[in-house]
Amino acid sequence: MMPRPRQLILKLLLAAEHGELSARDAVASCALFGIRENSVRVALLRLASAGLIEAATRGSYRLGPHGAGLAADVSTWRSVEQRVRTWRGGWVVVHVGNLGRSDRTALRDRDRALALLGLCELERGLFLRPDNLVGGVASVRERLHTLGLPADAAVFLASELDPTRDAHARTLWNGKALTRSYRQTRQQLEKWRQRAGKLDRDAAARESFLLGDDAIRQLVFDPLLPDPLVDIGERSAFVAAVLEFDRAGHDIWQRFLAPPPQSRPADTNRRSLEVS
């Protein structure tokens, strides 16, 4: 699936050197995906109006105040292995049954926050996840509120569910499917890197973005389940493959966005002398 200009610009900013992206580079990057220059400039204006980006210097942009919070949370995918700890059977629980459902924007922000923290609905209005994240319930509560969960939503620790609910809770995630996806995506990234050297510059940039974006999204929304709910060995191998692919993709995009080499006057004079 080809990215939209708004999404592409925000993702390029997340990966940009020094956190800045020029309008020229935005246009060139979007052209790889068949997006016209006028659409790119409209997207830049709308992102700026929404506070998601702001002018950095003349003709270049950086993330704005409304885009920095989510970007900071999304960028933590690189350290996912440091965010998990041994699970001792407890659950982080979030109760949203007292919150309204008429405000669609608030509801969308709430659902996104719960999804980013890997919470699933056990019963109506009651979401939970294993208490295996570093920092425990306090850290989960803080991240949820940062991502848009209302402050009056109850976030607490449940140390002993009754046997029926505990058994049901362990089935809310498809651990086998998650483990399989780790392996399949890792193999896909590794195979692409083996043939990347045969691609031209534009194809390498385009394909590395699409593959890398899908893999990073998979990590961002990964529930980070503990053993035995998922194979943590396969997840570790997947994370390592994504990190390696990201470094390779970064190099590819640096070459794609590099300005064309300029001939130096001294070199030109030397060549003319040699010809004469």
C-alpha cells in the first residue's frame, strides 16, 4: 500500500538527519511513490496548520508541538527489548466504562493509546495486559495519558484474577500468530537485503521505505507479551533484523537525498589544461 503524502512526510521527519526535512527533499521523496509536487506542498501546509510540523529554517520543516509527543513514543521501537521484564502473573488493568463514546476524536485517541500499549478488552470497558513492562503500572499509566487516555480512566494492577478470567485473558492475543509474524517478517527483510545491491537507487529507496515502514509499524504495535504467551526468542531475532534493516535503509536514503556533486572550478581548469 502506497503512503499518503501526510504520512510519508511525517515518517521522513522521524528519520531525518538533525530532525529537519527540506521541501525539496519532501517533493523528491514523494515523487518516488507517484505523489505530485502540488499534493506535497498542500500536505506541508495542512500539517503546519495542524501543528504537526513547523518551519525550521527557510524551506525546511521539523516536527511541531502536536507531532512531537506521538513521535517520541513511536521512536521507542528501537529499545523495545529494554522495555520488558520477567512476568510474574500480574495484569495491568484499564477501566474505561465510565468514559463517553460520543466524541469520535477522543475515542480514536483512546483506542490508539490502548493499542500502542498492547491492551486487549477482557470485558466491556475493561482492558488489560500482562504486567511485564519496565516501570510497571505507573509507567503504563503515564504513557497512556501522554497518548491521549483521559486522566480519569482508572489504571491499576490486578495481582490475582479468578482462574476463569485468568485463563480467558491469556487467549486475548494470538501468540502463535505473533511468533509466526516475527519469523516471516525477519526472513523477508533478510532476503531483500541480499538482493538490494542489484536494485537501482530509486527502487532501493522506495522498497526499503515500504518494507521498513511495515516492519517498524509491526514493532510499534507489538504487545510485547511475555513468555509463555509468545516466543520471545523469535521476537528478539525479529527486533535485531529490523534494526539492521533500518540502518541499511537509512544509508540508502542518505544517498538518495544527497545533492548532486558539483564540479570544482579547480578541477575544471586542470582538465582543460590536460586537454590542451
